[in-house]
Amino acid sequence: MKVDVLVRRGDVVFPGQCIRKADVIIQNGAVAGILAPGETVDAVEIIEAENKLVLPGCIDAHTHLTMGPGEMGYETETRSALYGGVTTTLSYYLDAGDLEKCLPNEIATGEAKVCGDFGLHPCIVTEGQLDALPRLVDRFGVCSFKFFMIFRGEEGAYLGIPGNDDGFLFKLLRAVKHTGGIMPCVHAENIELIWLLKEEIKGKGEDRLEYWDRARPDFGEAEATSRVLYYAEKAGSPIYVVHITCKDALEAIRRAKRKRPGMVFAETCTHYLTLTSENAQFPGGKVNPPLRSSHDVEALWHGIADGTIDVVGSDHVPRRFEHKKGGIWKASAGFPGTATMLPVYLNEGVRREIPVELLVAKVTVNPAVIFGLAPMKGSLLPGSDGDLVVVDPQNDVTITASALGSDADYTTYEGCTVNFMPTDTILRGRSVVKNSHFVGEAGEGNYLHRQISTRRPVVV
């Protein structure tokens, strides 16, 4: 029998387990087997992977695909993701309207344009959305939701988002427990503290990333993280804290994990593992929560190594650089990152002598299991989707925004040289990046109707 794709003689990474020399075969869009290298196989397409790593397609669990380019972001940003070896993106969807009416249109818009597979994390911001939670799960296969602790008072008014409070947060966590199997994703910062400090610091007239960090301090993040972990414990809810940036918030996560194993999950982002308020570009490096100190970077890498941090994402925001104008207080927060997530993360993690198979788990099997994508995504198990990434660990690549395929016209890593840039990306058995060139098509990706899981055994 002739198979569709043979990825030959690669060093195949089994996330959280091992790396071994093998051939991977794909048939009818799915992984059909892992063979000893050199076995005779007839294939329509052969990808030579000698001296290269072969990974499952990566999952970027934290993106904002349309924030900037609008609906065209489904095309441009999933294309950019594929350049970086990300075959599945989960994007946050923020709308105060009736989600039962909004989501069908959003899903259809995305499916018409996406170059890779995608799912949505709707944000829960109104009582009506909270009441609809079980129906949203059943109808649309969304088993994760976003909550912003910072949207109090008029903080979200510019987005049409009403203010919330801890009572609404606790109601959401109780609803999560009663619905069962879904995951609340929480942005944890103390906005009242930020309001106070921001006005004090703005009066000093300083215009550096360091002052954004001081206006949204690490202890405001740590306090909010501790608070939502405590509420989740009392509500009996699982909890996933997004974009952890600092040592104190990480310590709160570590304590909560010991107390409630299998119920507490943490994410950080590549930029918090590699950039600081001192070394990042200004104003391109403005982000929420802010970049922190080298001390916090070291703490986060310990969290990667010891399993406290489960997932690494990008928090990809593809606004163009023109939105960064006006100084530190007016520049928009966030920057593009999905295409650089994997190579920058692996480059730094390997430099720190963390095993590749452990690093890869944080961007493949872990988000797949936590967010209802397993076993079809995040692994190379026979029968799983034929999503593969071939990475050359020896090839030096200088990062430039022009080569990343995003609508955003800049990257915070411009000019940085890294290894581990993908050369080939395969989506459900079809090459979409070949020899570092995009060969896919808009509309080729699928919307992922995710499955609720009440058990989330995550590897380290």
C-alpha cells in the first residue's frame, strides 16, 4: 500500500517521554504508524528529516487572532502560526452580546479563512452569557472560557464590556463546577491597585518599559492570582491562570497545585521567559501583564522544569506598530508572537539544558489535554491528526517580521538569531509549509469542536 506522507529518518519527539530515531507515516490525514528507520514504505510524499527533530503539531493556547486585522486575522495569523510550527490556535473571543447568536457567525467567518485548525475561548462578561454556559458547551464544543479580573468599573468600557466584581467571578466558578469538565482561564491582576499606581507614576513623566512594570506590579498580579485560586478552591472548580509573569504568582500556583492536584493549571508565554523590562524593545515590548525582571525569568524557567507551569503560549496580538506610538502610556499593549513561540522557547530552553521532550510537552500534549483536544491533537499516537513539524536544530535563522507571515509589521525578536525554526509543517497530512515556504491555502483549516474532559492527566 502506498501511504500519503512519509517523514523519514527524523529524531521523533514523543512529548514528555523520549526522543528516538523513527519514520512517521500519515494516511488519510491521520498518523498511521511509527516505524523503525529504514523500513521500506512507498509514499506519495517523502520528507527527509535526517538530523532534524520531528514534533507533533504545536498548539498555541493563547492568541487574539483578530485583534488588529479584524476577521482577516483568521487567515494572516493562522498562516503566521504555521511558519512557527503551530498547527492549532485557540483564540479568545470577546463580545458582550448573545454568544448563542454571535458564535455561529464567528465560527463560519473563521472557517472560511483559516490556514490552520482553530478553536475559541469565549469571554464570559454578562449574566446572560453565564446562564448560557451549558448550552455553549453543547452547541459549539467550547470547553474553556476567559475571565478578566481587570474589567472592573469602566476599565472595559472602550470594548463595550461591563464592569464585573468578585461576586460575578465566584458565580462563574460555581457554574463551572456544576457544568463539569470545562476550564475557566483567568487574567489575574488587581486593577484597583493599577489605577492608583498608574496615576502616581504617570506624574513622573517617565517613558520606559520599567515604568509600565511599576504601574502594573508583580505583587498586584500575585495577589489576584492567590485570590482566584482561593475562590476556585472554595467553589470546587478547576482553574487555569493565563500568562504568569513573576515569581510570587508562580509560588501561589505551586502551593495551590500541591493542595489540589489535577485542578490547578498555569501558563506562561515565551516573552516572559526571554524578555525583561530592561532588555526588550521600547515601545514594542509593552504588554499586559508587563515584562518583569531577570529574577522573574529565572523563576519561570524553574517552573517549566519542575512542572509548575503546564503550558507555554504566545498571547499573540497582531496589531501593527503604528498602534505603539504615543509613548508608554498611550501605546497599545501586546505584540505578535505565535510564529516565534516555538523556536525562541526551544532555543532558550535547550540552552538551559532542559530536555527537549519536556519542553515540547508544554506546547503539544499539555494544552491538548487541558483544552479538550486530546487525543486528536498534541501527540503522534496512531489515529491522531497528521499534524507534524520538522525542525532543524542546527540551522541558524535570523528572525525578521517580513518572514513571519503576520499582518503585524514588527516582532519583538527582530534580528535575533535562533535555532529550531521549523522547515516543514504538515496539517492533517498536507504540507502547508515546505522548505520554510508557505504552500497552504486560506480556508484549509477546521473549527475544532472540543470534547469535555473531567480528567486532565498532564505530563510534566
